[in-house]
Amino acid sequence: MRQAPIHLPIPYRRSYDWLDQVFTARAAETGGVIRRQVRDVDREVGAQVFEAEVRRRGFRLLRTRHHYIVVCDSGPIDLIV
């Protein structure tokens, strides 16, 4: 007699754990740039929470069609082209 496969639950990861992982990346800590897909942000924490965290840290946030781009620096940004 064949048994049904065992499906183990996927470990639950809280949304704020995801945020911590994003903002403890080396780029965030050294004033670099972080890029995340819009769909991933929406799935993990939502746009409002993500934007609030970027603002709280004093960083800059850009959005393209498919990506959020976080400039981990509070200085001015010049759009060249």
C-alpha cells in the first residue's frame, strides 16, 4: 500500500524579518543601492510599509515598472538622462 507524500509546512517568515534582511545587506550599510521587485515587496510587506521604512532610514526610493530602487544615502539625486 502506497502512502501519500508528507508535506512539511514552509517555515513562516515574518514580514519584518524580510525587511531586516533587505536593510542589513552590505549595500544598505555602505551607502549603496538596493533593488527589489515590486511584486516581492507587495507580497512580503506591502508598498506602504516598505516606503515608510525607506523614509525612516532617510534613504531615497525610486520605482520603475517592475523594481524598487533604494538609494541608501540621504544626499541629493540628479537624474541625468
